[in-house]
Amino acid sequence: MLSAKGLRVYLKGIEVLRGVSLQVMKGEVVCLLGRNGAGKTTTLKTVVGFYSPQEGRVELEGRDITFLPVHERARLGIGYTPEDLRVYPWLSARENILLAAKVAGRDEKEAMEIALSTFPELEKLLDRKGFYLSGGEKRMVAVARALVQRPKYLLLDELLEGLAPVVAQRLSTVVRRVAKEGVGVLAAESNAVLAKALADRVYVIERGEVIYEGSVEGALSREDVARAIGISA
Ligand SMILES: Nc1ncnc2c1ncn2[C@@H]1O[C@H](COP(=O)(O)OP(=O)(O)OP(=O)(O)O)[C@@H](O)[C@H]1O
Ligand SMILES: [Mg+2]
């Protein structure tokens, strides 16, 4: 289990997270749902290791990893696809994936097998530079790159945001399959409809606080929660 317990995070003197707690088990897809500025990215970055909390802890299978550096958490099995993806524009899709394999000390052949069995559609795009990939293709490369490191938990920051519905659905299907194979997925989302298709359960975050935990349907049936995610109940 990957868990955040009472995370309080200040950025430039502002309290951005006010005691965020959540848990992700292996094999499930959990969405962290909230509006722009609610604290989703800050929560993910604190779990991944880019921010240190003033209070609270991050635990991986019961081990306190709150102050471990990012690369050590990655080595322990925390994968991350940031909001801006970080697909290198002047490297090909293949080079982007192989670079991740190299950094993680993984075999190149195995890395390409993982990438292409996850997204067979990348095969014909392998020589294309990141710059020339579409938004959906870039996200596939970014997810493939995270999977090459064989994470136990995968954190996705607004992976489905702004994609054509058919592409969003394709990525959702893949993420659900990855979870089914045993990875715990924590996906930040601002769109409740996308979250519904993706998640086994959700946490709703508002102004740095988790105000709801449960099913998407349950969230929408509560007026205050629905309002927090921008849907009128
Ligand atoms: N580096 C930073 N320094 C100061 N304040 C920040 C920083 N990053 C984020 N914030 C503030 O913290 C709050 C939460 O931001 P965060 O990026 O975590 O929200 P989010 O839920 O991911 O939003 P979005 O949907 O826009 O991605 C916002 O008010 C934001 O302005
Ligand atoms: Mg964000």
C-alpha cells in the first residue's frame, strides 16, 4: 500500500495542503479529483518526493519514505507521469523510452517489449521525434516510459485532460489494465466524467483538504462535493 498521512505542505509560505490523507492499494485505480488549484499536483509531487511536508508522512508498504529523494522512491517502485509529460521533443519516441530504461538500469530490449505490448500503436511512431507526436501519442510515450521502470505504484497527473474522447478512453483502458496486472494507480483528475470511467474510487480535494472519499456516484450525490468538482448536483 502507498499512503499519505496528514500531509501539510507550504509553498512560498502558503499552506497548500492542509492535512491530506489517502491510500492506494496495488491493483486499484484511485482518482484524486478536484478543481484547478485544489492541490492535486502538490499532493502527487509530495508523494513522489519533489516537496517535503511540514507535517505528515508518506509510506510505501509501511515504510516511511517522507524524506527519501525522488530517485530512491522511483527505485522502490513509485512511477510518475507529470502534467507536462516531459517527453523530450528532439528525441524520438524510441529514444525517450530507452532513456528511461537507461536511467532505471533496465534492459533495453525488455523496455521496448513493455512499451509496445502496452501500446502497440507506438510501433509505427518509434522513430518520430517527440516534437511531432500528437497530445495523445505523447501521453502514450510518457506512460510507456513510466512502465519501463516496472513501478509498483503509478502516479498520473491529469493524463486524460483535454484529449479527444476516443483517445482518453484508450488511455483509460490501458491504465485499468495496468492496475489489473497489479499496479496501484493514483490519478489526479479535474474532470468527474473522466474519473468515473477510470477510477475504482475517488478522493475529492478542495483547497488542500480531502472532503470526500468513496465512489464517484456518491461524490456526485452530495451537493457540497459535486460543487467542489464543478458539477451542480
Ligand atoms: N510552486 C508553487 N509556489 C507557490 N504556490 C504554488 C506552487 N505550486 C502551486 N501553488 C499553489 O498551490 C495551490 C494548489 O496548486 P496545485 O498545482 O497543487 O493544484 P492542482 O489541483 O494540481 O490544479 P490544476 O488543476 O490547475 O493542475 C494553488 O493555489 C497554486 O497556486
Ligand atoms: Mg495540477
